[in-house]
Amino acid sequence: MTSPFQPKPFGDTGFMASPLGVGASYGVNAAAIEEAFERGVNYFYWAWARRGGMRGGLRALIPRHREKMFIVITSLLPSGPLVRNCVTRALKALGTDYVDGVQFFTFPGRAPFQGWQLDEAFRLRDRGLVRHIGLSGHDRPNLARLAGQPFAKFIHIRYNAIHRGAENDFFPALPPHGTGARPGVVAFTVTSWRQLISADPAKLGGLPVPTAGDCYRFALTHPGVDVCMTGPANGEQMRHALDAAAKGPMALEELEWMRAVGDKLYRKG
């Protein structure tokens, strides 16, 4: 019997991150956020859709537990003043003095807007309003190239049983732990926008259809992944994710099954 997934060093940030991270986009309520924290979740992504459920849950937790949490927001805004406004509005909404991470999206082959977004993000960091700067994107070689830069203290990257390219062109290129340059790595879209969990059994040739929990365990079993994102819509889905993490890493035969399912569903182009 395997042991549950345990917190891991989040790159070289100095933070011990929970295996699961929770996103706000699908409307999870405040009670589920508090329950998740009580069961060990400490990575919260209040980003693309800043829903009220997560806001309420974080506001309830922050007064007593702020240093035990890693809260990330995203800024899609291109100029310094807009980035600053994005951060200060988030601080006010959550009732906190700082966010642990502000994340920028990268375009193919490029870093974020060096003279606009990043300069302001560094100023916010120097003022103590932001602790770390991170990246997200789909250009894996570019993200690997940027890993280790001061604006890449954590990286969100797509990784699932269908899309496994990160195994070749991202994870092996990461700086080693302990160098001060290793980013925290967060896997997102681990169900491949539900393709894995809603697959037509006829297309799988007799292979079982994975659950969302199977997708979380597949991503977390890879040693390069520190945190796996889940986007629950309610408490039941949150508990399903938590129960999956409690099962621990997949055995070899489970990984082979997930890879076989991914291969059946993969479409080139």
C-alpha cells in the first residue's frame, strides 16, 4: 500500500507546497476551501476568474494562517500601472498584505514584457506586496529556457496523460534543487479539458475511463511536478481530489494504463 502524497519543496522558494493546488475558476465555495486547507491544501490560485467562493474561504483563513498559504494571482495586463492596480485590488479583496505569487503568461519564444510588466512586478516585490514572480504558457522549450530567471520562481505548465511533451523538453531542463534557480512546478489541465474523464469507452479499446482523481495522481507521480491543480465546482469534487491525493503515487501498471489511454486519445496537429 502506497503512502499519501506529501508536501514538497516548491522549487527554491523556501515554501513547502501541498500536492494539490486549488483554482477558483469553477466556483468552489468558501466551505470547501476551508475544508481543503484543514486537509493540508496550501496552494491557492485566485487567478483567471476571481470567484467569490475562494475569496470568502481565503478571507476566513488568512487572519490565522497566512504564512501557511501560498496565494497566486495572475495579471494579463501589459503595463506597469495596470499590473500594480491588479495586485493592490487583489490585496484589498482578500484582506492580506501580500500575495505569494503574481503570474504572467508567456508568448511563444518570448519572456513577459520586460520593460512594463516585469519592472513593475520587481518593484512590487521590493515593497513586499509580492513575494515571487512566476510564468505560465504552452511553449515548453521557452519555459525551460526561462526557468532559473528571477521572474520565473514558479512555472505552471500543461501536463497530462495525453500531452506528455514536458517529459522530454521541460522537466529535464530544469535547474537542480538547491541552486537557488529551481522554479516551483505546477501541472495544470491534467484532465486535458475533461477529455480523459469523459472519453468514449469505444475509443479506448476496452481500457477503463480514468477519473479526475486518476489524472491528479498521474501528474503528481512525476518527480518534476510539485503541485497539481484541481478546479472543483463544489465540495464533493474537492473531496474527490483530496481522496485521490491520499492514495499516493501510481504503480507502474497504473502509469502504463494512463499512458495507453492518453495515446488512444492523442490527436496530432
